[in-house]
Amino acid sequence: MSVALETINLEKRFGGLVATNKVSFRLAQGGRHALIGPNGAGKTTFINLLTGVLPSNGGQVLLNGEDVTRLSQQQRARRGLGRTFQINQLFAAMTPVESIGLAVSERMGGGADFWRGLGTRTDIIDEVLELLERFRLTDVMDHPTARLPYGKQRLLEIAVALAGNPRVLLLDEPAAGVPEAERQELLDTLAALPKDVSILLIEHDMDLVFTFADRITVLVNGTHFAEGTPAEVMADPRVREVYLGEEEHA
Amino acid sequence: MPTDTLTQPPTAVAPTTQGLHERALRNLGRTGRWRPAEFVFWALAAATFFFLPDQHLLLGEIAILGLFALSLDLILGYAGIVSLGHGVFFGVGAYVAGLISIHMTGEPITGLLLGGVAAAILGLATAPLLLLRASDLTRLMVTLGIAMLFYEAANKAAWLTGGADGLQGIWIDPIFGRFDFDLMGTTSYAYALVVTFLLFLVARRIVTSPFGLSLAAIRDNPMRANTIGIPVGKRLVAIYTISALYAGIAGALLAQTTMFVSLDVLAFHRSADVLLVLVLGGVGYLYGGLIGAIVFKLLQDTLSTLTPQYWMFWLGLILVVIVLIGRERITGAPATLWNRVRGMGK
């Protein structure tokens, strides 16, 4: 199995609290891996360690075999690590075309161009249109982002990340807050994400986790608790107790 | 034939793709397109040169202040960097242009460019200080502190700057060896207006470029800008340096057109005034600095004639009103009123 993203004994402490406790984890090349765990399990901290938002206190992060533990967010992004956010992090004043166009031009190294307007960049337009189409944003491509329906904003959140042509994509609760009417559109686009992109999904929505993922890791109290195929995880009595049981009782 | 079009889907599809291409490109180029109001603005600016010959001194001051405020807009309006010490670049540009005329050459373009370059070097050197801790409060204090340092340094270094007496003996040669600087300020105004216009054109290009769009992205959401691979720090240093260059050129213009430089160019009120001017005109659309400069200078001119001692009071009041009520509501008031009047008729 070739590995896209790997952590070895990754550790993070906030004072006396161990938020990530020597987690070793592997995301397979082209994998669809879900990370689940009860609230406070340290999922967000783990993501922040992977992307470089937070520095770790120990252990390593390897991206396609390269040690990126000491690299900045932006350096990891340039090496093919993309992410979306649990709460939309979009450019409110820009349109989808501009947001995606910017991400594509940055990736192609044209971001420092201070002379030639994006409106003349016919070379990026096909890619921008393809992304708009893939994420069903064609109709609203020239609308200000702040005024898009929430579901469309969620789609743009993923589209902007994919525009950076990531090898590994971290999706942080992509379905969070999406109204029922717009949900199917989101699920369809998630299912249709390019197969060569390795994806780590953090999600509370168990329906989405079990339809999307081919492998699941359970995090409890910052510790790697269990891992397996969806069927194995679902059958694991310990997991049912600490995590899935919670939902059944609710 | 209707049946033909039905059997040939490619011809039906092609125009749609073409249409989408155009729509996307049009949207990507939207900020770069010239609006009619912009042509009117610059046509009026050019017209003032011919139709207000006895106001050239005032108009020249407006053009220089406008350029200075535009330089602040580049960092504040486009990159979200606040500054209370932008006057330092203006002052350094003015001193360098003055010193060049005394010690090297009276040729105006040389002094103008070197004044700008000196300010740009200072901008490049100090920009990293603003990135260490990217909070507005630290930035305000760091910029204010640097401006104070330079004011005192210029005061102490009397051997170079003339200290409190100012730089004596500046003489600027005719522009291109042909246009003498006259007492009516006609050449000065033409010079300042042309330089401001050319730099405006360049700034307009910069802010509508992919680089400019990346600045807007950083201003909107620095965290996301980072994760899509935008080198946030480098971009901010770049625009800060460009902004310093612009401010330095504005300072050099003042030194050359007045043929005098004193400590006043580095005084705190320069930094405060330019911020006030920009807020008066509005941030983030390049014209704010220019319009603000017109409003500020006209208010200053009118109010100081009416109440020579209390004009700052009225200026302060107007500023408070504009900031509290919001510019949109003031400029949109006629339309709102019109809608209300029409509504009553129904």
C-alpha cells in the first residue's frame, strides 16, 4: 500500500491536556478515509497538526513520504495538501469565478503577476469552468459569494480547495449545516471527487461516513482508538460503546 | 430548418460553452474595466488645468495629497494594513528629493524617482516588522513609532537636513529642460497631475491583477489565503513597498514644487491627515484618496476663510458624521429619498 499522508507518534499538548496522544495514522493513496470520534476527541486538533496551523510537540507528519512536520501551512499547501473548513472560509466579496480563478492562478505560479489581468487569462478559463461545472456553480459563477445559498457556499468551499490540485484533501465536516434540500447535491459532488485525490473526511454525519469511506479511524480522547473498514468498525463493540452507542441512546 | 438544428447537437452546444467562457472572463475582468464615471473624473481633472488658472497652487496641493492618500489606500484598502506613520515615507521622499537637488542635480525626474526609491527601500526594510504580529494595534504602534524615530533623527541630523530650519537652497531645473516652475503654480500643477495620473494608472493595473486579487483574498480571509498556497507575508511586503514608493514620490513632488523641505513633512499630522483624507473619500477603490483630497482641501480652504481659528472643529465634526452615518447612506440619500417620494404617490 502506498501512503499519501502519514503521521508517526504525533503529539500535541495544551498545558496539561493531551489533545493528540501519539497518533500514528496512514491515509492510503487514492483512499477515502473517515476520521470519527465523539466531541472533544481531538479531531480538529489533529487536522490542524496535519495542515500546519498548529505546531506539534512531538512525532512526524509525512506527505507523500516527505517529512513536512516543520513546514508552514502554505508550504504544505504547495506540496499538495488541500483542506476545507468546518465553518466556511471563503472570500466573501469575490465571486466563485474569481475565487477559483485565483486558486488556479496561484497554483500555476501566476499569483505574483501584477500586470496581466485575470480577465485575459484564457489559459486558466477551461479549468475554472470545469470546476464550476463539477461543483454545480456554473449558474451562480458571477454572483458575490456572500449572497450564495449556504449549500452553494459549501460546494465552493470544496471547489476552492480542489482548484489547488491537491494530492491529499482534508474535508472538515463538509455536510455541516447544509439544509436537507441542498444535501443531495453535496453528497453527489463528494462521491464524484477525482479518484486520484486521497481524501480524509472528518464528519459527524454517520450516513455520509458509511457511504463515503472505505476505511474509518476512530479517535477517542486524542488517542487512536480503532481502525478498519466500515463494516469492521460498525461491528466493533468497543466503538459501539464509546461512539456509536451515544447516538443510539440519543 | 428546425430539424437540422435538432440533429446537430454540437452546434447547439458550442455557443453555450462559448457563452460560458465569455461570461467567466467578463467576470474575471470586471474590476479592470473602466467605468464612464472614471473618464468623467479624469476629464474634469484635466479641465481644471485650463479653466481654473488662478487655482493652480491649490490644485497642485490637492494632486499631491491625493497621490499620498492613494498610496495609503494601496495598503489599507487593498491589503487591510493599518498605519499611523505613513508620513515617514512621504517625509523621506521629500528630504531625498530636496537633498538630490542640492547635492546632485536639479533635474526633477531624477529627484522624483530617487525620492520614491529611498522611501520604497525604507518600506521594504520595515514591512517585516508589521508581519511579526499581525494585529491592527501592533501595526498602528509600530508605524507610529517608526515615524517618530525618523522625525527625531531628522531633527538631530541638522548637518544633513537643516534641522528645525529646514533644507535651504533647493532649486529645481525646468522639466525636460523646457517648463520652468513658475510662481503661479501652473507648471507644478501640470507636473503633479501628470505624475499622479500615471501612477494611478499603474496602481489601477496592480489592484486588478492576480496579485491585487490575492491581496483582496488576504484581506478577506488570511487563513484561507494561506491554505490555497498564497505566500501571504511576501505579498504584504510587496504591496507595502509599492505603497511606500508612491508615498515617497508624493513627498518628492511636494519638495520639488515648493522648493522647500522642513521637519513638517515628517510630522505626525501628515500621517493623521492622510488617514483622514482616505476615510473621507472611502477606502478600497483607489478614487477615495483623490476624492478625499479634493474634499479635504476644499473644506480646509472654505472653512479656514470662514472661521480661521476653528476650521479644524468643523472638519472634525464632518469626519465624525461621515464615519458614523456611513458614506453609502450619504451618497445614496438622494436615491432613497426619491424612492420614498415615489412610494408615497402610490
